[in-house]
Amino acid sequence: MPSVISIQQLNKTYASGHPALKTINLEISQGEIFALLGPNGAGKTTLISIICGIVNPGGGRVLVGGKDIIKDYRAARSQIGLVPQELVSDVFETVWATVTFSRGLFGKKPNPAYLEQLLKDLSLWDKRDAKIFELSGGMKRRVMIAKALSHEPQILFLDEPTAGVDVELRRDMWNMVRGLRERGVTIILTTHYIEEAEEMADRIGVIRKGEIILVEDKQTLMHKLGKKQLTLHLQQPLTSLPATLAEYSLELAEEGHALVLTYDAQREHSGIAELLQALAELGIGFKDLQSSQSSLEDIFVSLVSSR
């Protein structure tokens, strides 16, 4: 797929001297869902703000749909919808007036039918005549999403979109994201709910201290870095591991009632068969076993804490 966002040698240092971004190179393909993960202060919001034209870059180049965000700002920005972390809106306007005005800001012709369907998709149609200040926090978040989509952008940024919102909104939002993706819209999201990235994203990028430390297809990433574990629930507890089992990556768990084997999912030989034979020779019986694999959250924590 062609790149809809191309970032080359991008950097940003604030007046305080803080280097927010350090030589970012990134290509995002048209129609993909790209999840940008990183701890607080890693540079996620700064990167999004530069692409969206809110913050000036220190150096480098960003193209959005082939348009330079500096030299051709209007054309680049018109392709983008942004749902920021903060709830910012004219609180005395109605929902309908807010989304209609937002569409007009981008020079789009009126399209009441599109806006009506948009509000219905976000469960806002019944609130179309309500003023923003009358709405709950969750409803205000829905209005922010409607504003971002009012001009029918081809790229949608979701910066921590579900932080502090109710389960119903989260479900509605991700249903909408899936629908947008089916229509070819590119979605870039940051989230603290890593299970959402695991469920939704096609590719994962991890940013730490202003640097992109990894960009990978989600399934490939989990295959490469994911560890598998086999837990054996013992018939009789052990006080310590027998010396003859030292060659295995074993640990005692559940106060000696379980053995946990950690192994590389990519290796041709896991060593499980040999371990089971060794246990039998030692007279160590087990009553149950279960296997598990690292989640994206496990992999993320491992990446950001090991560098």
C-alpha cells in the first residue's frame, strides 16, 4: 500500500531544551490502523501535533497525502481529522451547530445527510439540539469525534480517545473505526489500553524518549518477541527445584504447587517433551497443565523497560 504519511528525519526540541523528538522516520500506509505506544512523556502527542500542524517541527519533513505540512498546510491539514486528549469545544453551541461549523471550516459544502448519519453512528442524534455544556463527559467525547469526522477526512488521529470514557462509548468508537477502515480511512491511535491496540491495530510503533524504537506488524511482533509459558500444576508441592532440572528455564510458583516453563515460541524444539520425561524419572507428577503466550502489553513493558 502507498504511504499516506511520510515522516523523514523529524526532530523537535522545545525552548526549555527538552528534546521531544529525535530523528523520527516513519511511513504509514493508506487504509491501515497504526497504533503508537509509549509511556507518558515519550513524544506521542508531540508527534501527532506536528503532523496535524498544531506544533512546528524543529527539522525534517512530513508529507500527508503527498502534501508538505509546512509548504502546503491547508491541503495537508484538510485530509486529517483529529480527536485530541482534551475536551475542547464551544460549550454554548449546540451539537448540530458545532459539527456543521467544523465541516465549514475545511471548505466543505453542506451535507446534512452525512452529518445526520454521523451523529446517529455516535448515538448523538437525539442530542443534536443540546448545548455542549449540557452533555456528560462521554457525550462531549462523542462530539469531539463527530467534529473530527465532519469534513470526511482520509486520515483520523485518535489521541488517547477512550481514556476515562464509558464502556458503551468505547464499543461504539471501535465499531466506527472498523467501518472507517473498510472505507479506506487511515487510523492512527495512541492508547493506554494496550488490549485495544492488540485487538484493532495492523501495525505497532513503540516510541520511547522521543525515539521510535520499533515498528512492526502486530502479528509479526508478537511472534518475534512473545514468550510462551507452560504451567504444570503438581500433585505434591516442591520446596525447591531439583538440581537435574537446572538446564530448563523453570521456576516454582503458587508456593511450590506449580512449575512454570518459559520458552521461545520460535524455537523448533521447546524442550517440553524432555522436561516431562525428566519429571517422570524424578517421580514428580502433575495433575494439570496449561499454556499461555505473552500479550502485547507484556511485550510493550519489556521493550520500554529494557532500553
